[in-house]
Amino acid sequence: MFATAFSLNWYFHGIQKMGYSSVSQILASIFSLILVFLLVKDKADVLLSIAITGLSAIVNSLMLIISYNKSFGRFSFQLDKNFIKKIIPDSTPLALSSIMIAIYYNFDMIMLGFMKSDYEVGIYNAAVKIFLIGNVSYILIMKSFFPTFAEIGFSFTNKFYRNFRKYFFSMISVGVFTTIILYLLSSQLIHILFGRMYDSSVYPLKILAMNSALVCINIIFGNPLLAWGKQNIYLIIVGIGATTNILMNLILIQHFSYLGAALATLISETAVFLGLVIVYYNLRDAKIAL
């Protein structure tokens, strides 16, 4: 958390200099990977593994600070009360949205822990880890286009449509590829990464693979809403998704265990999909009518 607070990723994304954050992230990840291979030997090294993760995050933040100082000069800390008064109302819906999203990506694991055994939690966790790795590319594309949409503003001009087409086809291309790989190669991915003792993880991973397609579409339509300052609307939609996820988990986990958890995630993502698509096209039609 300390490393994240001091990370300057947001700055380099804002000025569309993605190379800085990409290089620092790659180097920090390689650093983490080397330490894990050298130092983590058995299950007793849990705390060491966590420490390596934290250390790599600190290294990433330090490299970004060094890059900033070399390219743009030293920065200083200031307390701007007027800026704080402005940013808190704008950022609070984003913070709450992040909490809602965290709920429908993590609540299923918590409920499995309460309602089922550690074995079932482990089976589902293996599938979720692969699913989340598959979604990383969506986030990278989203961050690349976000500053452009923010610069264009809430409009449906030719410039917007040109950028939106590039954004749409980039996301869809990666989304189709990711979904097909996760679904068709689910068994191979589980065996390679976790071993045959996790065979039962294949079925929840197939369900989550279908969910990956929805995640891709939801990011496509959710990203412009945030860039346009429609974070309150976005919060309502993901809040509905989180509520749906809680209810579905309570119902489905009891009867279908980790498969129920995967289905609950798929259903809640579907609810978010419907909300985002409806809101996006309603905003577009209302804006064009004006």
C-alpha cells in the first residue's frame, strides 16, 4: 500500500508516456521472479513470498520516481486545500466503485471459505488466478486509451468515433483471443501451473473464461463513462453488480460449491454488462439529440 501511494504510474499514463511505467513494471516483475526462484523453497516461506511482492512494488515506485526526476525535474510535496476540496467529491465515487468491483471478485472466495472446505477454496482460487492474469491485457489497453477519451470529453464527434473504433477493435481482438485460450486450453493451463491435483479447477475456469468476454465488453463501455466524469452512474451500475454477486453467491455456493461461485461471478458481470450498455447508448442518443 505504501509503494502504491508513491507510485507515479498515474502521471505517466496521464501524459501518455506508457513506456516509463511499462519498463519499470517489467523490471520490477523480473526482480520479483528472480527472488522467488532463489529464496522461496517451500510452504514455510509464505511471509518471505509476501515480502518479495511488497519489495518489488517499492522497486517499481522508486524507478518511476527516478525516471520522473531525470525527465521532468524534482517534484515537491504541497498541500492544496482547494484542490482537495474539489478532488474528494470527484474521486469518492471511483473509490466506492473499486470497492464494489473488489466485492464481486473476492466475495465468492470469502463465502466459499465460510460455507465449504479449504479444498474447495483452493480449487476455485487456482481458476481465479488464471482468469485474472488473462484480464491483464484489457487493463493495459484501457489505460492507453483513457487519457484520449478524457481529453476529447463528453462528446460524440468524429475524433471520438475514430478513437473509439481503434479502442473497440483492440479490446475485442484481445478479448476473443483471451476467451478462446482460457476456455479451450483450461485443462492444459491448470495442469501446467498447478498440477493434476487441481483437475477440478478446469470447470470453474471454463465458466470464468466466458466471464472474461463480458469483462472485455464492460471495460469497453465503462472506460468512456469514467473519462467523461460519469463516475456516479458507473458506481450505481457496479453497485448493482456487487449486490447481484452477493445474492447469487449465497444461493449458488450452497448447492454448487466452486461452480456456483463461478456462476455467480458470471451473472453479476452480466448485470454490469446490461447496465453499462444501456447507459452508454442512452447517453449517446441524448447527446446527439441535443
